[in-house]
Amino acid sequence: MTSDDALGPKVDRSVPQSARVWNYWLGGTDNYEVDRRAGDAYAEVYPQIVELARTSRLFLARAVGRLAGEVGVRQFLDIGAGLPTVDNTHEVAQRIAPDAHVVYVDNDPLVLAHVRALLAGTPEGATHYIEADLRDPDGLLDRVRTVLDFSRPVALMLMGVMGHIVDDEEAQSVVARLKDALAPGSHLALYDSTDTEASMNEAQSGYDATGAVPYRLRRPAFVHRYFEGLEPVEPGIVPCSRWRPEVRPLEAVDHPTVCGVARKP
């Protein structure tokens, strides 16, 4: 774990933080006791959350692999990437295309401290870390344009982050603004958890009550709307376990998730 001195005074360890809790569920060590307690309490009510987190991570790796490989995308914008674990975006992309350029964006000081300390790209490629807020898409884009060429295709990645924008209209507006900025041939890769299982809704309510930043679970149809105006690639907008699955036990069960990769025409 990165030392507290390195992280600076802005890190709050009095309440759980979603990136740290997900790091815990994914088997990482970059978390605090408050995060582990919250993660365990969530899993008590909804035990499948650990498998959901891991299945979602598999989707990320497959989506990046397809985009870097079959599609030939060389620019990746990963917003709200969370804490590093295994098969991070730049690792998958640059394993396939060493010249891939990856930009991580987050507004959490702990996440930024860890990615700067732990993530290194290939000599041929580039990996950047930018502090910006998803709720300010124009400001975010202004900063990202200093390192990515938006006249060329970009893979926009929004992996399990849109629920942090709890207002429905704002959430759709943010994604629409980001899509508008992309050149033709760009892709959106997105997944989000949904509100279709009562036990997960109960677990999420308990987590939100801890004082942590809340997360809004939404209907699958709402998540589908993020892809409007784009051309979904096979197999379409599906649960994470069904997006180009391999033979793994995690893929035997559909969890309450919606994911997809779609191309901007």
C-alpha cells in the first residue's frame, strides 16, 4: 500500500471509498479497515458482489483487448478507473499494441497517488494521469485534449462509474457530451450495475448510509440509453458475463450488470 505520507492530507479514512472497496473485492491491498468493513457488510447482504466485481473486471480486459487488437484503437480514455489491480487498461492495451496511448482520469487523490506510483506504460506508448471531475465534462475534455488527439478515434471507457452521478438527467447529459467530443470510429465501452435484484439494492442502501459517496443503481433500459447514436458491436448490450465469455466459473451466472462496446459512426 502506498504510504499515507505519499498520499497527502486529502485522503479521508473515516468513511468508505468506492475505489478502495472495489480494490478489496478484487483481492487488492490498497484499502483501509473502514473499506473492508463496508465491503464485508455489503457482501453479507449481497454475497454475489465479489463475483460481480470480478466479472466486470473481465469485461474491461476483453473490451480493451478487442479495441486494441481487432479494431486497432490506439488512444484510450479511462474515466474513473479506480485503484490498480491486475490487467489495468494500459497493461492490456499495450500488451497488444505497445504504442497505445492511455489516459486515466479520476478526481480522488488516493487513486491518483496510486496510479502515479504503480502504473508504468511501455517505452513506445504513453500513460498519463489527469485529475478531473466527470461532472464537469467540458473541463475534463479540455485537460484530456492536451494529451490525446480527438481528431482520431478514442476508446472512451466508463466502467462502473455513472452511478456516482445520482441525477438521471445529468448522467445522460454527461455521457452525451463525452460522446459528442469523439471522432468517428471512436468507441464507448461501458458497464454499470442495475437495480434488478432486491438484495443488491438493500446492500447498496446500507453502503450509502455509511456516509460514503452514494451510488445510484438504475434500470437496465436506462443504461442502454448511454449507447444511443452508436453502433453496438457483437454481442450487443448484455450482462457482463455474456460479453464474449470464455470458459470460466464466473460466467455461469448473470449478475445485475449491463455492459457493451459501441462504435461512433
